[in-house]
Amino acid sequence: MKNGFTTTILHSDLEAPIEHDSVHKPMHIAVAYGYEDARELARVFKGEAAGYAYGRQGNPTTAALESKVTKMEQGVASACFSTGMGAIASMFIALLKKGDHVVSTSFLFGNTNSLFGTLNNLGCDISFVDATDAANVERALTPATRMVFVETIANPRTQVADLARIGELCARRGLLYVVDNTMTSPYLYLPKRDQASLVVNSLTKYIGGHGNALGGAVTDTGLYDWTKYPNIYDNYKNAKKEMWGIQQIRKKGLRDVGATLAAEPAHRIAVGAETLALRMERACVNALALANFFESHPKVTRVYYPGLENHPEHARAKRWFKHYGALMSIELAQGNEGIDCFEFLNRLQLVISSSHLGDNRTLAIPIAQTIFWEMGAARRAEMGIAESLIRLSIGIEDTDDLIGDFKQALDAK
Ligand SMILES: *Cc1c(COP(=O)(O)O)cnc(C)c1O
């Protein structure tokens, strides 16, 4: 990236001429693309010529977004999908075979955890370890390990994975290292700097930001040597070596799973992405101010936020991330002097009770009673999820308004 983060995104579309001198890439909603010369159609199919054939395999509007995501992550290429889960599932389906082993983190996004359960039933073997220490990842490796998959900041307890040392470990062992960068976004953290091979983003969260479109992306950083990966099909070895992986993820992923990102949501996400840096700056300032406010409030017994000095991984978060993110969790005081989590949530006037995160609006959800309900109290206790834990996704409202809203809800008698 020659220019700064925001300049680069804003001017990305204009790198190639756009019809009618439009300054935005238009929405191409066609499903089919016609060719005057049928030989050209055949060349597009074979990958010998650039072009589009059928909408499931991509469209120009989504391609413009892919180019922006690639620039944000400083990668070589990206493939977009209809959701973050669509991206993750398509990547696994494209790259894993029966008998393969994956090492991942115990503090994993619930739906990815569920997907690993499905992969396990299909014949893959998954180990979950405490990835805040790379030594745990190393101990779990087997000769069948194909991939290490981690997240940057865990949801809801905000553990920060040992990203740099896991990157070194994977580089040393020639292993594919996949980082889900959703919680930090490429503005706060570049997994490539820590030698990630592939980066996953749910575009639904901070990159889109406005909470009005679903999307996901996989970006190849160009660092992994795909000639060492045993599961690349011969069909995908015609391209440059650095493109083998992303080509297989795109072609097989979109073909087999079909989680294609349509032009309309791609356009909305691209517009949102223009202000990613501005929104992140504001949301992170709000989050740090709120974390400090909660720390000093008697009705809040614990605050989980990497920006606080008492957070176990504060030092590495400070070193690696531009800011500490906009996700935090709090535990409310229980008992006589305590506060009921539903009463607290219902008293909030601005903050919305919602399961989403990464929105411009501040959202709150009680974890034990919703997202982690199905697993039962025993498993929750094992994972350190208190019954009074509330996850907060901090938005871009004016700081004083947010503090005021939380204060009245905590102080109400
Ligand atoms: C939300 C999320 C996803 C899935 O994204 P969707 O767009 O909701 O499918 C994946 N990983 C993380 C860390 C997330 O927060």
C-alpha cells in the first residue's frame, strides 16, 4: 500500500476505467454473461482469459470488493462469499480431506466451533487448545496436521491468541496458518505481519459496519508455499504457484458450496469499507472510555477488555494492534447489592439488546442465556462464562451519551 489505508480504499475502484466516468463501481446484477465468440467463452472457462461466465462463480461488483479487501490485508488475492461462515466453510471444503487434522483454539466463535463438529463427523480431526500460548499449539501438531486456525481477539472473553509465535511455528513447520481477523479488522491488525497464510474476515462486522449486509472473505497473503500443500488438485496447478490456494478456494468453494456474495450486498459492504478506519478509531476510543468507566463502577465486578492493564494479554495487544478493539464483556454484581442482567439491559435507552456485533450502534447481549445457552451450565463454567456475563459491541455513538446510558442503567434503584 503506497497511500494510507483510507486513501487506498477510496481510490481502489478508479484503478481501471469505469463506464460513464462513474466514481463508484456499478452494481452488475446479471447472472449470465454472453460471448459473441464462443471460443472466448471456452477460454474463460479454462481460465485462459479473464471474464465471467455464471454468477455463482463471481461478478464484477464483488470482484471490486475483493480487490479492496486484498489491499486492506496487503495480500495477493481474495475470494468473497455470502457470509463469514460461507467463507470459512468454503475454505475448509476446498482445502481439507478425510483424515486431515486441524489445530484450533478453545476460545472459538461458536458457529466455527459448530462447523468443526460437522467436519469431524465427515472424517477430519480437530484439536482445540488454549492458543494464548503457542506451545499448546505445537504440542497438538501431528503428521496429519494441515492447518492451524485461530482468531485474533476471542468473543466473548477477549483472550488474545499468541499470534506472532504461532506464525513462527507454522512457518518453521511449513504449515498453513489461517487467522480469522474479524474482531480486529485489517485496520487494527495485519495477520500477514505475523506470517499468516490466509486471512478470514466476516465482512458483516466491522468492514461493512452498517449492519445492513452479510458477507465474508478469504485473503491469501502470498506467504505460503502451496507446492507443499498435498490437497491441491491438478486442475488448479495451471496458475502461478502463489495463486494455487486461492484459486482452489474460489473455484471449488463457490462451485461446491455456492455461498456466493451477490452484487448488491457487495456494493453496500464496499461503501461501508470506505470508512472502516474512521469508524474503528471512534469505536475503539468509546470502548476504552467505557472499559475504564466499568472498571470503577461498583455494580460491575469484572471487565474483559484487552485495553485494560489488568487484562492477561494487554502487553501483546498493545504491541500488535493499533487499538484494542470495540468488543468487551462485563460481569454484573450478584446478590443483595447486585443487579439483574435483564433488568439492566431493559433499562438501557440507547444500547440495543441484539446478538450482532461490529455495528455502528452499540449492542449488548447476555451470553449465558442466549449464545451459550445450548451447551449447559457445566460447560459454561468450564469455559469461564459467568451467568451474569454481558457482551458489549461498542459502536460510534458520542462517548458521553454511551457512558450516560450505561450509568443510568447501572445506578437505577
Ligand atoms: C461473525 C463472525 C463470523 C461469521 O460471520 P458471518 O458473516 O456472521 O457469517 C466468523 N468469525 C468471527 C470471529 C465472527 O465474529
